[in-house]
Amino acid sequence: MKRIGNLFEKITSLNNIELAIYNASKGKTKRKSVEKILDSPTYYALQVQKMLQEKTFVPSPYIEMKIKDGSNKKERTIFKPQFYPDQVVHWSIMNILEPIFKKGMYDLCCASIKGRGIHRGMRYLKRILVENRKYTKYCLKLDVKKFYPSIDKEILKKKFTKIIKDKDTLWLLNTIVDSSDEGVPIGNYTSQWFANFYLQDLDHFIKETLKIKYYIRYMDDMVLFSNNKKELHKCKYAIDEFLEKEHLKIKENWQLFKTDSRPIDFLGYRFYRGYTTLRRCNFLRIKRRIKKISKKEEMSFKDASAIMSYNGWIVHANSYNYTQKYIKPYVDFKKIKEVIRNESRKHNKTK
């Protein structure tokens, strides 16, 4: 890939920084610290521009938070950056670098990429299970152990130099990378892009060197398919060796199984040939939340948004009986949409 220069001017342009302020503020406009910036966006954009051009930008200390993530309630440490100037700087960078990172990215790298996401990987997986039984006979499912904290900063910086020749931009990227004690922090907008970029070479290795026909990656979760069990075993050990050079390890709970013997638990769903269900724990969680919401006298915007989000998951699964029994008796979608519309009107009036 040809190395690209002259990026720093674009990153530090006033128009780009103002756009970054608006992008970073989405969903946060009611916070006082954000309102203050939005009241005078040009003034604060000029301040960010100055600190970047004069190289006085120093990342603020992170606010560390522990959360229970996903249906399995896995504990994660989130590092929350300050809105100003940190999140604004992160968005300023990615407004310009996003198309450059995407250019060499594997087509079925689905996590945190606009226009892709869970449902792109889901549609592809459903299709290959039905259309090609032979080459989806066996599935290798694996993920990287403690991926974000294990990313080697020096290796990541070297990867940046392979696509970017602009020294000022490399300084800014390295400043962001060095802002955490280890790896890349979960919480930065840049981190999801850096993490996908870090595994880009692995994607090409699996597709071009190992010649795996069907392969999907959602951040560090991967599924590979073949008609040959021994081939997938060899692939697993080749991936081990490849990741060792990247200072990463495959988690010990990797699985290799016959696709028809059990569902593929991936992307929050369970995939069978010809039909798909949500994970059982997700079904239970949604059922309990909806029953709880239905007992309230008044529907809040937060509750309405949660139900619409759950519905977005359910409609992509074969869940007719579940919907009839646990959703429709408790949910009035007309009322929910009205709550969301009213909130949107209020939001637009305050702009």
C-alpha cells in the first residue's frame, strides 16, 4: 500500500475540528461541559488547532470505570477520555484517517465500522451456511486473549509508518497511543480503529496465505470454515505462530467442531443451517426488561429506546413464537414511536 502524506494540515483545519466537535457531541449535548463547547465551537476549535499545530497537546488523565459488559456480564475496565480537548482530537484524527484505514481492511472485518456491523456478518454467515454446506462442514471459533490491553504499542506504531509518511500525523497518533499504561484503552474513539488496524495483517494472512474461503472477524472474535478438520487444526497453529509475533495469544477456550453438531455462537446469535436464534441469556434478559417496563405507568424515552433496540435484535432472528408470547402482549410500538418522536422534537427545538 502506498504511504500517504500531507494529512496533518487536513486534521488541523478549522472546518475539520469544528466537524469533530459536533460529531463527538452526539448523544452528549445535555452535559454542561459539552454545552459550553457547543456555545462557542469556533473559539474552541481554534484552541484545539493551536495546541495541535504547536504540538502542545497532552492527553488528559482518563476517568477509569469498571463495567459488566454483554450478556455474560464480563467485567471490563473502561477508560473515559475528557470531551475537550481529547475526544475532539480523536474525532479530528478519524475524520481524515477513517478512509485510509478502511482502504486496506478486510471486507468481513465487521466491528465498529460504519456501514458494516453485526448484521453484515450475520447476513453473510446465514448465507454461506445454507448455500455451501460442503465448505462450512467444520467451524473453528477463536478469540484473542485480553486483546485491547495486549496490543503492543511499538508494533502498532510501526504499522502506522507503513501507511503514513507524514511525521506530524505520526507524532499525533503516537501521542494518543502512549496516553495509556498498556495496550490501547477501551473508551477512546480511536481505539476501535487502532484495534481493527492491528489485526489487519492477520486477516490478509488467513485469506491469502492460509487460503480460508469463509472467514469472519468481529474485533478479536473470529470464525473460520472448511470442509477439512485437519486443515482448520493447522490453521489454528499457524494463527498461534502469527499472533505470537504480534505479542498476542489465542484464548484457551477455542473450539473446532462439526457445524451440524451444534449452533455457532457468534455476534450475539446462535446460527443453525436455515434458521437463527438469539442466545438464551439474551432472550431471558429482554423478556425480563420488557415485563418490568410494561408495569410502569409512563413510558420514558430511555425505556422506549431500549425496546426499539431489543426489537432490532429480535427481528433478525427466527423468533416468531417468542415475539408473540413475550413481546406483543406487553409492547405498544405506536406508543413507543410516539415517545421517541416527542423526544426528538424537544431535542430539535433546543438546538
